[in-house]
Amino acid sequence: MFEQAFKRIDTILRQDDGCSTELDYIEQTSWLLFLKYLDTLEENRAQIAELHNQPHTYLLENRFRWRNWAMPLTAAGTLNHNQALIGDDLRDFVDQKLLPYLRGFKQRADSPKTIEYKIGEIFS
């Protein structure tokens, strides 16, 4: 499953000017995978909290969660092409809003041992 996804990503990214090997875009691919993982982790934590009838507070604000900017879904569960960010809108969102927000986790963290601090450190 993942092998096909990576091959597809590789094929698409290699078509960009200036990209001749995976090394040209490994950093971007890595942080995208991390953000997707973080969204899935948070969703799993929320479900576990709900099963135990406990409150859950998401690490990321709603607008910065993967499912809301990278993969917004319709009520039917398909990609909402009208809400998905693409092109200049996607670039501007990532550069001007998402990355500064994620870097700020380091300053807002209670301790270097917290996941918040680690997120901030990754994106600093």
C-alpha cells in the first residue's frame, strides 16, 4: 500500500523543474508524512478518550489539522475539491501560517520532554 503511494509521489515530484532525485524533495515528503501521522495519532487519541468517556484536547488547532487543509472531505467521505488548498493558496498557507504555527510549539511547550516541544523543534 505505502510502496505504491511513494512511487506515485516520486513520479509526480520528479516532473517538477529542478527535481532529479528523491534527495531533492525528501525533506518535504518527510514533514508531510509526519503531519499526516500526527493527525492520525490525534484522531486515535480522541477515539480512545471518547471510549473511556474522557475529554480530549487536540494538539493542533482545527484549521491546522491535516484533514482540514490537506484532505478536507465531503459529507460522503470523498475529497472536497472546493476546500482543498492547492497551488499558491497551499504554498502561502504552509509558508505563512502552518510552519510558523508549528515552530511556535517549542516556545509554548511546558518542557523539552513534551510532544509539543518536539513538534516545535522539528519545524524550527
